[in-house]
Amino acid sequence: MTAKTSMRVQVDLTIKGEPERVFTALTTGAAIWWGAPYLERKEATDLVLEPKIGGRFYERWAHLSSEPIGALLGSVVAIDPPNLLRMHGSFGMTERAVLGVVSIELTPISSGTQVKFSHQATGDLDDELEVHYAHGWHDLLGRLKFFVEEGEAEGVRFDPSLHSHY
């Protein structure tokens, strides 16, 4: 295990669907396709991304009337629907990362949408953690692709009525 202070994960993929549809699934539909094992806690009940400047990306573990319980994964620092989403945060590395930046760019192409994803982080990192995150991001983006193209997903929140909106 080699200690390091930074990491960068990049994923490029094509999704058969227009950018607006991909962007909607990526933002307001994240809880439908994002699930275990990529959660802070296995008892998570929801995953919320507020698609606006300063919007939170957080995991809800329970919700007792006025007292939400969960973890903040990131905050939206740039958004230009349906082309760009950029967030700063720990993205699950709350005990190790000083700063993380996730950037997702969507470009229309003849066969759908080209997705350019990058996650850069600085902090108490190592090669093993970078490989773990690279695998996780590839898997999660594959789930997004499958959801947009096939309409099927198994995320933290399953609601069949939401599937028809994406």
C-alpha cells in the first residue's frame, strides 16, 4: 500500500439517451440507481441531490419529523443543466479526504450522450483507496447507464412510479 496525497479517477462512457434525460436521472433520480455497497451506511433510506448552486448531495439514514439523520457527501458548486454538474465534498471519504471534486460533463452525440466523469481528491490517500473508488465509480456510472437505457435499477429508494419519468 503506497501512501499518497492525491488521486484522480476518470470515466468516459456513452449513454443512449438525450442529455436532458441523463442529467435528470443523474440529479433528481440518483436514489433510484445509486445503492449498496456505495452508501455510508447500509441502513440508508434515501439519497438526495439538490440540483442548484449550493445544493446538498446527502444520504439520509432516517428521518424523524424535524430531525434528519445522515451524511453530507458533497455540495453543488457548478451546475449548467443538462451539460455540467460539479460538486465539492468527501464523497464517502469523511475520515480521510481533505477535499474532493466530482465533475460530470454531458455532451450530445449522434448515439446519445457522451459522459465525462472525474473525481479528484486530496488527503490521507493510498493506491488501494484509489482502486476502490475507480471500481466504484465505474460500477455506479454503469448503473446510471443501465437505468437510462433499460429503465431498470436497484438503488437505495425503489419507487416504480418514478421510473416512467426518466
